[in-house]
Amino acid sequence: KNFIGGEWVPARTSDWLDVPNPATEELLARVPMSTAADVDAAARAARAAFADWSELAVPERAGYMFRFREALNDYREELIRLCTTENGKIYADSAGEVRRGI
């Protein structure tokens, strides 16, 4: 599913992509190959949300961003594990990538 406009929406496709572990070839996940219509719907929802977002005062927007960063930090180890498993990276590389991303 795609997260569009604040809700999970099924992709408009019957095509799926397998996501393997590059080291073991174990199947980790199957994800839908979203269509151009799915992408357009996401872009329209983002454009609509931007109007409300841009009306917020900068300190309020910053507060949302800091809370988002805290949420990412709460899941740091899981993000590192996912990065390692999906990309075949060693733990230290994944940890650095996640740290820089947060």
C-alpha cells in the first residue's frame, strides 16, 4: 500500500517487486510497483498538504521536525538492521548512514 493523504491506499497495480537479501537471496518483502496514477495522487496530496504546512509558524514546523527526528531515533536499531539486510552493508556502514540521515 501507499501512504497518500494521511491514509494507506492500495496501489493500482498487479505488478509486484521482490526485495531479496543480497547476501542470502532470502525474500525479505514484496512491494507493489506503483503506477503513474499512484504517484500523481501522492503528488496532489502533498501539494494540498503544503498549503496548510506553509501557514504554520516556523517554530511550530520546527517542533514537528524535531518530534519526527525523535521518532526516527526511537527506531534507530531497526533502521540500521533494515539497511544492513536490504543493502548487504556491514553494521558499521548502516549505522553511519542512519545516523547521518537522522
